[in-house]
Amino acid sequence: MKSEAYRVFLKLLCRFGPQRWWPGIWERGNFRDEVIVGAVLTQGTNWKNVERALRNLEGAGITDLYRLYRTPEGELHELLKPAVYVKRKVRTLKELYGVVYGRDGVPRREELLSVHGIGEETADVILLYAYDVPVVVIDAYTRRWAERYFGKRLKDTDLRELLYDRDLFYLKEVHALLDELGKRYCQKEPKCETCPLKSTCFTGASKGK
């Protein structure tokens, strides 16, 4: 199955091209902090809304977690309004400041998970894209692809083992490419007829019979 995952990666890379995540929005600012802020803001909303919120922050001169932490909550609520669930996200970001600042090195996964509003997916996104830690990011798109492709539901631990590699380009791209697959083809109602994985996917091949 692991070799099959690499074949899927190569097929998607050839079809969609490199996704080059994480996309930078701030022209000037702390890129690591932008990734952290973006990872929290994207919870429960689409990326266009996150971009709007990030640009609002930049327009207000808030381009790192320190400045965000020092900004009154009421002001942040207005700036981040496009990203929805703002009150909870502001709390999360202010707690994250205490975890990632004033320390040497990379925060531990357990420390990130202890922050209000941080789940496994967000913690792993922060580790992978902000700190270049080789971890597998599992989200709904990944689970849906795996279940349809292999014809059975896989535990997250099995998915991590299946997709793991120490190569950061692969880990960042495979997550982004599976998300792109999910948005274009492997939707709630799958578009198997035109999917680039149709010939090797359990679900896609079954529909072709």
C-alpha cells in the first residue's frame, strides 16, 4: 500500500502540478507566524475568507504573533471577522503565543494540542508548514480519498504510516494534492468519470464496470 501511495502522489503531481503550500499572503512579516495564524483561521471556513482576514491584519500592521497578542480583542474581532468563529480563534491565537514564543526550538505536538481550539490536524499543519517537522497531516479529504481508493476505511494511525516519508516536499505536497483532488473530483458526490485516479481507485474502477 505504501508504494501505491507514492504512485498516487506522482499521478496527482503530474495532473495538478506543485501546490507550493503554504501560500504566503503578507508582503512583509513573519512567515512562520503567518502560517500559524492561517492554520487557526482556516478552521471551519474557506481559504478566500482566511486571505481577507490576513490582509486585514497586515493592513493594521499586525504581521506576527507578538503584535497580535498585544492587540485588544475587540479590534481583532473586527479584523478577523471574515474568518468566522472569531472569538474562539482569537483565544486560540493568544494562547498559541504563549506556546511558541519565549522558547528555543520547535513546540512539542502535545503542547500545541493543549491549546484551546487546536486539534490534531491544526497541530500537524503548524509543525509541517511552519517548522518543517516531517509529519503527516490527516484531514477529511485524506480520509475520504483513502476509503474510496482502497475500498475500506483506514484508521488515522494507518494513514500516517501509509503516507509518511521524511521528505518535506513530499509531505507538504501530498497533503495539498489530496486536498485539491477532494475539491475537484473526490467530493461528497464523487466525479469518478474524469478523476485522474479512476483506473487504480477501488471506487472509480467499480463505477466503470
